[in-house]
Amino acid sequence: MQEPLAFLTKYWGYDSFRPLQEDIVRHAAKGKDTLALLPTGGGKSICFQVPGLMRPGLCLVVSPLIALMQDQVENLKRRGIAAATLSSQQSRAASEQWMNQAADGSLKFLYVSPERLQNPYFLEWIEKVPVGLIAVDEAHCISQWGYDFRPSYLQIAKLREWLPQVPVLALTATATPEVVQDMQEKLAFGNDAKVFSKSFERPNLCYAVVHSDNKLERLEVFLNRTPGSAVVYLRNRKKTEWVAEWLNQRGISATFYHGGLDPHQRSERQASWIKGITRVMAATNAFGMGIDKPDVRAVAHLDLPDSLEAYFQEAGRAGRDEAPARALAIVNLEDQHRLLEHLDQRFPPLVLVRKVVQKIMQWHHLVEGTSPGRWLELNHAALAEACRCSQQECMAVLKLMEQAGYWELPELKTDCYYLKLNGSPHALRSMNISGEALDLAEKLMRRAVGIMETRIPLKKERLQKWCSGYKQKQAEILLKELEKFKALHILDPGKGTLWLKTRNELPSAANLVLPPEIYSERKQILKKKVQAVLDYAFKDVCCRSVGLIRYFGQEPPKPCGLCDVCLRQKKAAPSHHLLHQVRDEKRHWRMEELLFKYPSLAEEQRHVLEDWMAKGYVKHTGGGSLEFEA
């Protein structure tokens, strides 16, 4: 077997690994189960791609994000490495093409979503493929204790039953000790398994928290004091838009990014920011995964995420080049209420869960025991209004039902139609449809391979070109005509509606029960995580870096000396000497007497005396008298 460095140099052009990367690569390449904990920017993809090349056979990569899978596949292809992804957005013919290439050994990397592992056909197929390594990205998703638990990840354990001799390399950027233990158990790690954990300390990254009722003004000050590329994280799509507009009005180049943009817009804005044409990206957490931009100098949070894991990952996108960078959380008391309210919204009462499910079943004329594979279109806003709940609560119900395995919310492209033709060419010709519609149907049969068997995505732009020779130039008109005669089934994610696909038989709403690991237990876990975020933001008990690193079960060597807490403690150090001096002289003082005796307090009394009182060293006893603790 060639040395790992030979592969790194040949395909990536690097002459050395980053710390811990080579140890991880060597252990996985030997065929041993491996867990790699590498903070954001630690080079996780190298850690499974190099041993994937070193080991014989296919490297099967399980990842939850389609966009990230596609990005990594394109990067591998540019390096001359055969790679592909299987996703619900592909036609059956395209999927079979990649599966055939994987089976005959001409494909080295195959990326799949965890949902793919629920397909019995896929499991039967993969058992016959020479797989050399299973890589599990974002492996914390398999743990109930993780901040982003996804029940579909539990299918990886079933995959291990089908491929018992194939080693697993699991990777994640953040994990508490509980999650580390749980990941190894869920992934059925062998006795020779090993955990590699890089220190979560980021000496070049200065964390800070500021409290402000005017967050935008504080953001402007922060960005003006921190030159270079920046990311501003928010929880709300609309907020990203008006924050970007507000920054532009103040002469700070900014754009916004969220999941509601079409792929072209997202790609264009991301490219502009990466090249430095746009300085600031105002974004939801949809932005940042797998983004290779090492020179981000600042990350600001105007809204707090639900967990320190998420905060650490997002803040950690600053300073990946190891040059000085800053991560700032701008908070106020509203953040406490918003986080706790959001937690309640994520776990609505069971009576509301049943109400939403019952309404969906009524609208689509479904009965108990409805079989899997049904596609259901939903107007999200109308559903929330009919159930007299917020849209956030309504979406939470849909997510809970997805996690419980009753249906899935597929990630569909808004610039595509998802089409399936019904009937033979002869049957279509017997229908009373126009010549233009029949011509389009025949084009679909010839050019869209697999459209007679399953729903396949087709670019709206391509369909418009196919119809460009007709008097009616709108493809939508012809598609609707085919749909009217039941010759075509259409899914259009661009209409702003949601699509569900039933996965298991639906229960009656009255008998619906959510598993505790999805609902009650999960709520308690996330409640602890939210409290950890609130403690970080509102309790200045220790160095920010120290608090974060201890949360992940590591012990930092020393306080950073740079964060807001460390700087306050440095500034307060002289006042502690003064406190002892005053207290040793006597315990009871009149205010005017104290200020006359110690004039330095007269200059700084607002800061020093308030600090002493806040910490309980001194208290007012009435009439302008002060009492110092013994």
C-alpha cells in the first residue's frame, strides 16, 4: 500500500497533512473503525477521501446534505477522481448508471443520503458491490444526544449488518462526550476502533458577547473595526434581506443567502463573497457547510442558535487560515425569550400534532393504513390557518412526523418540474389532447429517460426550449393540459407549496403516538442545550473559549486573554486590590467619606462600585451608608 502522503500530493498537491489528519488516514486505511473529531476548518474531507483512495473497492459516503455532496463530487472530479452521488433529484436511469459504474469498479466514491439506506433494493445491491470503506459525514446526526439528531442515520447500523467486514470512518466537527460514546455504540464500532480528537481550542479566534438593544449599530461598529470578509448569522430569511440592505446603505458591501433562493442565486452570491467582491454575507444557517474560504475575519451572530454545537461550528468559520479573527454574539433579553419560545414551537402539544395530521388526511382523502409512496401537496400557510397555529408550529409537526418515519419532506429543486408520464404512446394519442401537448409528451418519452417509471426532475428552462417552436410558448400551459387528462403527474416545488411523500402506513390521528426518543426525551435534551447557550451568552463566569472547550469535554490549557470576559477581568484586577484595602480598614462607610478617602473611586465609582455591588462585596444599608462583607 502506498504512503498516504503520496495520494495527498498526487491529487491535492499538498506536501504535508494538517495535525491529526495522517493518524486518522492511516488508522482507517488499515481497515479499522475510526471516529474523527475535527473542528470546522480541520480538513475532514481529506480524512476520508485519502483512505478511500488507498483502500480497494468503493468508498460509500453517507451525508445529509445534497448540496454538500454535489460540491464534493465536483471537487473530486476536478482532481481526476471518479465520483458520483445518488439523490432523489435524479432520474432512475441516472441512478442506475452510477450504480452500474460502482458495481464494475469504475467509480471510486459514491455519495448517498441516509434515507437511501432505507431502500431494500439499495441494500440488496450494495451487498454485492466491493465496498472498501464507509464514510459517515456529520456523524453526530446518529446520536439522540446530538444537536441535529436524524432518525434516518440509524439506518447506518443496518448497513453494517449487510457489510459486516467493511470499516467505518465517522467524522464530525462537534460532539460532547455523551455524543462521542453514543456514536460508537450506534455505529457498532469494533474493539480495535479508535477516536481521534483534535483540540477544539482556536488560539487565533477571539470570541466575545456584547449586550445591546440596538444590534445593528453594534454590528456596524464591529464590522468597521474588523476589516475583511465576514458572515452575519440570523435565524430568519427576511432578516437576512433587510440586514444586508441596511449594511449596504451604510457603505458596507453585503448580500444575503438563505434556503429560499434558487440554486443560481445561491451560487452567484456565494461566488461573489468567496472572491471578495461582496464583503459581508448575511445568512441563515443554510450557509457555510463545506464553504472553502479560509480568510473570513469576522463572524457575527445577531440571533443565537439552539445549541453551542451549532454556534461553535458557525463561529468557527472565521479564521480558518489561522490568522487573527473574531466571533461576536450580539444579544439582549429578547434572545432568551425567543430561544425558549422556539424550543416550545419545535415540540408542539400532541393534540396539535394530531390536529395537523387529521387535517392533512382529510384534505387528501386518506384513511388509516394509507400505503407508502403517496405524494401529497400542501399549502403550508393554509394548513397552519386551518389548524389555528403558527406556521412554525405547523412545520414542527411535519418535521416530527418525518422523524417518526411516517413521511419524508424531500429536498426538491425549485427550478425543476418533477414529472411522471402515465400510459403508453398509443394511449396518449387516443386522448383528446392538442397536437402541441402530444408532441411535448413524445419528447418527454424520448429525451427524459425513466419518466414512464418514476418522477424525474427536469429543468423548467429546458422544457421552455422544447416548446419554443409552438405558438403557445409557455411549457406550463402544455403541462397543465397533459395533467388535466391524467397523462402526466406534476410536482412543482417553485409554487411555494410543500410536498410530502408517505414512507410508512399512516395511523389514524386519534391513535397517533410519537416515540419518546423523537418527542419527550428529545425535548429534554434540547432544553439542556438551549440552557447551555443562555449560560454562555448571559453568565460571564469564565473565559469564552474555556467555556466552549469544556462543554465539549476537553480541558483548555489556559484562558484566552482576548475575549470580553478575560479583558474585563484584567481591567478589574486593580479594583480587587482596592477592595481589600477599603474592607480591611473598616466594614461600614458613608458614601461621601469613602469617596473623599479614596478619590480614585470618585473617578471610576460607576464601574468599580457597581461591579462590587453586583458581585455582593458591598451593599447599601440606607441613608447613603455602605456595608462591606467580612
